[in-house]
Amino acid sequence: MNIGAMKFTLLFVLTLSFGQLYATGQGSEFIIYKGDTLQMMSEPLEPYLSANEPRGNFYLPLKDGCSTALWRGYVGLWEIRDDRLYLIDVYACGNKAKSIKNKIFKDNELDIVASWFTGKLFVEKGKVIKYHHSGYDRIYEQEIVIDIDGGDVKGMKTYENGVKPTDKGFSRNPEEILTQIYENIDWSGISKLSKEFKLFLTFQIGDNGESINTEIKGDLSGPYKTALQNALRSLPPIQVLYSRGQPSHEGWTMMIVFSGQSRRKYAR
């Protein structure tokens, strides 16, 4: 095995809540805000659909979904205007040529104040800096959180997400972390193995860049597990990824291979 190309699996550990979560990344809603059309990781139409007749009665795809990436069956276009949230249109399966707003709101051609919605809107700007293929588990460079009460804007706050410029910690690149863990293993303190064995290391990054919530599973125990635990403890503080003003506690599951090849490459 080429250790340098060893696979790692990103683990969903963010404690963010964007509403209903799905096993597949979901398509965003869109919102017009200060002249820009932005992605929104909120679903303000859902309370209306839940409170009224069975959603499939409005339009069949609203019952069964369009794909694993769009279980709700539509994409809404919204606008913040005059301190109110308006629904501009609803597109079946995200197809802009197929509006179903009139099916839901009975031939209403006007923009509709979302008076049924009270909650937070999560509006995204810039590039994606962390993505996990599940629900709305992704972090953008900038996020605007808008508080809505009965369709009226009650407040908003803009967050700059990412690693703080003053954070001089170790790279949060998983491949670099993995290499550092291998180099931190005390290979002289563990016996040579006649074949390849694997351990799976799961951990999160704490508020100060330390490893927390560590778990090790796999083929080996005893001194091998201890060596891996010590290697993780020897990591320098890792850069902390912030989301909405708080550490995101991101984390990973990494496969660590104990073999003759690993020993030859990384032994001190």
C-alpha cells in the first residue's frame, strides 16, 4: 500500500443544526438579499407544507421527493425586502421552467409574505471551506444568520467563517495530520509484524486545537493502541475551524496501517 496516498474518511462531527438532516447533501434554497442571489441552508416553506393538506396533494413530487439530493421535492426562491421575508417562486425539482407556487398557494400570482415562518435563515456567501455529503453539513467563507418572526426580520448577524488569521497552529489538512501521526509513532517500542494490520482512529479538534473524543478500533490492541494514543497526544495544536463564531469541533476517522512498509517509511 502507498502510505502517502492512504485514504482517510471525513467524519460528520459538526454540531450545527440546519433543520432536518439527510444521508445525502441536499440542494439549497435561494434568496435575494441586497441584490445578490445567494444559497440558503434553511427551508422556510416546510412549516407551511406541514401545517396544510398532505404535501402530495399540492404536487406529487412533494410527497416522494425528486432525488436523494432533493428529498423535499422543490427549490424555493425567496427575497428579503423591506424587512420582510417573501416567497417569490417554487420550482418543482429545482426546474425553473416548472413553477408550482400557484399549486401550493391557489393561483396567487403575487410575492407572498412568509407569515407562517418563525426561525433562523442561514444564508451563505463565498466559497465552501468544509463539505460533508449529508444534509446541509457544509461551511462557507461567510454566513448571514437572519432571525425571522412571523415573516418579519427581527435581526441579523454576519459571520466570517474559517481559521482565524492569528491561528498559527498545525495544518488542518487531514493528509498532513495523518503523516504527522505516523511520524509520531514510537516504532522502536512495538514489535515487528509479519503482515499488515489496521487501526481506525477517530477524534475531534477541541476549542484550543487539541484532540478530543478519541476512539481507536481495529485489528490490534495493547502496545500498538498505546503507541497510537501517544502519537496523537504528541500532535501540536491544530488550526481551529470556526463557524458562526464558534469552534466547529471538526474531526476525522483515519486508517492507520501497522506494517513493515510503515515502519521502514516512518521509523525514527
